[in-house]
Amino acid sequence: MTTADPAQRLLLIVEDDDAFARTLIRSFERRGYEVLRATNLDEVHGLLQKHRPGYAVVDLRLANGDSGLACVQALHQHDAAMMIVVLTGYASIATAVEAIKLGARHYLAKPANTDDIEAAFARVQGDAGVELTERTTSLKTLEWERIHETLVASDFNISETARRLGMHRRTLARKLEKQRIK
């Protein structure tokens, strides 16, 4: 993807994993982007006071408890034309829907590479031709979706989510640590 205006090649990466962030930064810099990095919502606000990125890659779940969804909202409010892609290792329908509603262009599950992200930036419209599957949703997937829907509703507060779901906080934490089963 090429953009005529060099200022529009400014990319903000909101990622708390240092190794993954370094990899993304190097890869995007090789493609001609100028890259800024933030690890939390406060740093995002600070960078937006000085810079106007045209692109952003936002991790959904940040280590300090900040929500990537709050970052998406702040970025979209700062510049509605910004192309925002959400990356997550905790993909769910609920968080995907919220990310898009808050202004993200696309939502990708990790692992995603620079090609995937750049392709997501380029997608302006939805694809009505995407294949519909006949597969029914498993009980584990339904549980996963309900947990993540409640996480979003409680602003990613584990204790509050557990209370709303009627389960022990440690049980919920164990479920969140497990990989999603398809």
C-alpha cells in the first residue's frame, strides 16, 4: 500500500510485548513507515498531543490493565480517518464487534504478520463474498464468547467479570490462560 503524503506513513503501534513490538517496528520501517510506539493508554494520549499518525496497530489486551478498545476509541476520536487495526491473542466476536464500532478498520487474531496488517489497512469495505460456514458453534466456543463479552462489559476487570458470570475469579483466570479450542 502506498500513500502519496509521507505524513500519512506515520504508524503508531500500541503493544506491551517488547519483542513483538520490536519485530513489527523493524518490519514496518523497512516498508517505509515512520513508527511510534506506546505501551498503554496514557502513552497514546501523550503521543497524540505531538503527532498525527495515519495508521495504528493496537493490541487488545495491555499488561497494565488498559484495554486496547479504549485506545481504539481515543485514536478514532483524535482522527476518524486513521486506519486502525486491532491485534489480539484473545479474539472473540464480542471484542471484534466493539473494536469495529469504536473505529477500528479491521480485527486480526495473532499471530499476524506485517503483510496481514498492511492488507487490513487497505481494506476499505467489507467483503460480502466471504465464505459462510455450515459448522455449528461448539459449547467451548460459546463459553469463550460469553466470557469475552462480559470482560468487555466490565472493562476487562477479572473480578467483576467472574462475579457477573457467577464463577470464582481463579476459575475465570485459568479459563483465560487456556488456548481457544475450535
